[in-house]
Amino acid sequence: MTCLITQGLPAHLVAVQGLKEMVIKKQVDAKKRLMKGLGIWFPEIKLHSIDNSQDAEVVIRLLINKKSKSIHYREHRPYLMAEHLEFVEEDVSIF
């Protein structure tokens, strides 16, 4: 997750499957644990439940209509990943 965050994760959506099959008390506990674990990385998180085809359609519609957030620090701090790096020392004389 740290790798995704450092590269810039502009838009995200969290969906859970099988939540409605749990007992209500366990549902609340599972939601709290998910929100606590993912809330560290995504403070504005909203949890979506996918338990049937209608829920899946709603999540797909949300994904389609979701606006992409631009990653502003990439504009100011470009990055480059190199597979091979070599330093060639040249004989430079001032006189």
C-alpha cells in the first residue's frame, strides 16, 4: 500500500463483498475494523457493499462517474526510475 501511495493514488473506491451474510453485530465490528485499517491511508473513505448484481451496478456507476484527482506534487517533483545506472569519470583538467 505504501508503494501505491508514494506513486500517487489519485482516485479510489473501497468495496466489500459478503458483509450482509454476517450477523449484524459482526457486520458492525467488521466495518469498524475495515474503516480503522483503511482510514490510516484514506481518511475520507466510504465503504460500499457488493452483495448482489444491483450493488455491483451501483459501484460500477460510481467508478464511472468518479472524478480523477490530479497529483499536484508530480508536476513540481518529477520522478524517474532507472534499471541501470553507470557513472563514467572523465579526466577534466582546468589548465
